[in-house]
Amino acid sequence: MDVTREARGADLSGLGLIANPFVPPADGSSDTLGVRLAINAASLRLLSAFEASVDDGDRKPIVVEKSPEIPDYYNIASMARVFGAVASGDPVPGILQAYVPLDMMRLGRVRAPLAVVAERISGPGVGLTIAAWSRIALDQADRDLPEFEPIADVVDELIAEIDTDPIAFTTRIFGEVVDRREGAEDTEAMMRIAFSRTDRLDTDPEADEATAMAEPEAIAEDPTDDPMAAAFVTPLGDAPELTEGDESEPTDEELAAEAARKAVEEYIHAYTTEHLSPVVTRGLRAFSAQGTDSMAQELKVTKAPSKTLVALLRFAESRLRLGVLLYDNFAIWPSVPNELRHKIVATFSQLRWSLKDVGVLVFMITPGDAPEVEEAFSSGRHISWDFEELFRVANAGCAFDRAGAERWLVSAMTSGEMPEWGDALIAAIPEDAVIESACAALGAAIETAAATGTLPDPASIVAAEIVRMEPAPE
């Protein structure tokens, strides 16, 4: 379900590119071309690392090194570009990204990313995710579950229904994708209820971190003693199983259709509890009962946040390709007490391994701000956001910067290396070319090669009408 580059028509992948680095995104920016391409290149370096994490299966942490000498504007603009690209799925589709500023850890070292992931999963695309997970439950059916027998004869039909129209399947079985069903609490009230429920639980249960992967049954996720456990799973006015308010009695056909629907829902709930997480099952119940807002809050309530975080990313992986936990705001690290620093680093290390099959950690750090984190993940993928070419290309109509262009091209490569055809292509640009004209020619050469299935041809650069810089007056 729209998770591959091929499915998005990403023909640049044949050149090893995730995007054309010489064509700035249409983001409405008023910055000069050089600034826009430098910002875009920084974002592409991180997006390329996401793609590489998917392609090679190595989920080693990613460390983005921010320069202390560059104004925050450029880091923020690059991050905004990453967020926009992930949200649109262009140029890197199938990524679930959770942005976790360090100060958010007051919620808990794992509860902080869990809260963000819960919101992201319950947001746009949740109907597709529910359908994708349901397909797995049907295609890899657990025939030992008693809930399977009533649907055994219609499994193939249900899979075909999902393949034909996944949103229609989700709507029929679980209910329409809406923020709040009729009668549900407003979002602020839901958040207060969720906070009060979570507040009764251990913020950072040690047993959870110690056993999340080694002993999956050692700590239960489900807070069965929660006095408000039914707050978000109580069906309301337009939940799918309710028929109250209908003026006429349901017909035999309607009753049979409802029974068949309920059987499918109960099997998927049972499968989810057995093979994924009871918390995700509660989230599905909350979706059906009250809508996506309630689902998001329900997914945050767990006695074992590490286990639940892994389960949520596995749930998302049924449709997407990679979960990303992006940690930022390490400027406050020096003010964090020493003991807490060690606990945070230990949590990062535990998450790195417990999420290795479903997600990757990203640290946005200015070198020197968080030495313990930098040392712990020194072997990760390192990406530089130093914008070293920025001031050479910042002015409109400035001279083409060959070193900057080489850097931009490498930034867009999933390999992180200069392609064999790259040096010759850039070398074809005249020394005195104007940046706007030169980048237009490079961008056109790459687009033509992608469209024709060939390699970019330096001859096309030579043939292009490239504007030259005016000679300096004597």
C-alpha cells in the first residue's frame, strides 16, 4: 500500500538518487536559489540515510551534526523540509517519523516517544494501517484462535476486499475514519483523562527496559486495574455495532451482516492481542467506539512502554517501511543531572536494539553538547549539517560553486557517494557560469536521463545556453 519508491513513480532511483538535487522544492521560499539548494541538500542527506536504513536493513543510529556557527534558521528550514517530505512521502515514502525534543522526556524516557508515535499512528493514514494489519491477520491466520472458526470460510473474500478498497474495509469492520464520533469527549478532555491514567503508572518501569525483548511476557502491558480503563473504548452514538436510534427494527439480513462484521472484528482483535499487543487491541476498540482521537490517547496507556513502543512500530510497519525516532534539543543536556544523563543514554541504547527490526534512532546534536550520547553512538551513520558552501552560494546571480554542486549531488545519492557519472557532468559547467543557469542545466540533464533510462550526458551541458558571469571591470 503505497510504500515503495517504484509505486510512487520515483524514476530517479535508477540513477541512485532520491531526488534531483539541482531542482529546489516548490515550497514558496523567498530565499535565493543557492540557499534553497543548500537547505534542500541538508534535508536530502538525512532522507537518504532513511532510505539507506531501509535498503540495507542496518538500523544503526543516525547522528546529524549541526554546526554552532550557522544560524538556527538553516537547521530549522532543513528540518521543516524533512518533515514535509516524510508527510508527503516524496521523495522517501513509507516513513513514520516521531519528533522528540529532549525536554519532552519529563513524560518518561520511553513514554515520550511512545506518546508521539501513538499520535502519528492515529493520524492521517490510520485507516490504511488498520486495513494493512488486518490483511496480515487474515493472510497469516491463527487457526488455533477460537475467534477464527466463524470467519474461516470467508478469509479469501476478506483479503480481496482489502486489496480492492482498504478504506472501505476499515469503515465496514471498524467504523468510519473520523476524529471523534458523536458523543465523544473533546480532545482536551481526552488528554486529561489519558494523563490521569498514565500518571498512576510507573513513569520509567525498570522491569520494562530490562525485559522488553529478552522476556516478552515478564511484564504485562495492559493496566487491567485501571479504574478508567473503559473511558475510550465505550461505544458511542455512531460506533459501527450500534443500531440504537433507528426507527425500524433491523431485518434478518441486516442482523446477519452485523454478526458477520462483528465476527471479523473479534478475530482481528484476538489476533492482535495474541501476536502484537493488548494495547493495540484497545486502540482498535477505541477507534471503533469513539474515533481516532480516543485511539491516540488509548495507545499511550501501558504498564510496559518499551514493549508497547515496539508493538506500535510493528503495527505501523504493516503499511510503512520504517519508524524514525528523531531526538533534538540537546542544547539543554548540560543542565540534565549526571545520573539522569546515564539513564537516558542507557534508554537510548536499549531502544536501539529493541527497535532494530522496525525503527531507527536519529540524534540532532551540535558536537560537544551531549558528549555521552555522541560517544555511545560514535559508530552510527554521521551526517553533517555544517552548510559549508552556504556563504559562497547565498547571493542571487553568484558564480556557480563546483564544490557545492558536488556536495549537493552526493547528498541526494542513497549510497552517500559521488556517482561515476557525477564528476564529468559537473566538470562540463563553465568556470564562469551563473549559478541559476548552471543548476538549471544540471537539473535538466538529470531529468532527461531519468526519463530515458540513460546516464546524464555531459554533452547536454555543453550544448546548453548557460549564462556567464559579467567580467569584472578593469
